[in-house]
Amino acid sequence: MRKIILLSLLFLASCHRTDPFARFDKLEPKAIYGDYAIYDLIEQNQLACAEAIEYLDTDANYQYYFNCLKSDQIFFVSDEEIIKVKHFYAAGLVSLNDLYELKIIDRMEK
């Protein structure tokens, strides 16, 4: 009998999958960009963030950066996908200036 209960529990545990979109359920987006809602889980959940500048990229006039080590916790979310901000930028889907104007990153003159 114990084996049956144990096997049943293991089966139920393996069937339970976490919804990757669930972490955004109770949050309002920080910003909207096209069909994507932008979430900064560090800021929006008021979590501690390692205080260091995390550079994203530069252009002719500015260096663009995150004000702490949080790029892995900023997401562009649509109905179908979740993309980290660095990957969204690297894919050419958003510009540095757009990220700056959306208040996702900061910038300083070179």
C-alpha cells in the first residue's frame, strides 16, 4: 500500500508544472513596448539588487547601463513568450534609446 501511495505522489509531482508566466500575474507592467509588457522583477517586487553598474552597450555619445546587477530579472513578455532584456536588445528588437526612454536603463556621457 505504501508503494502505491508513494508512486501516486511521485506521478502527481511529475505532472505538476510551473507556469512560467505566473511570476508576472500580480504585477502591473513597468512599461509597454509594442506587443510586449516589460517587467523588472527586482524593482517591482522590491528585492535587493547587487549595487554595481552593469553595462549593456555604448553608442557614439553615451554608455548605457543598468543601475545594479539586474538584467537577468527584466523581461519582455507577450502572450506567447518571455524574453530577457539583454536577449531582446541583442536580437535587435529594441534600441538603446528606447530602453533609456522606457526607464529600463540609464546612460552617461562618454
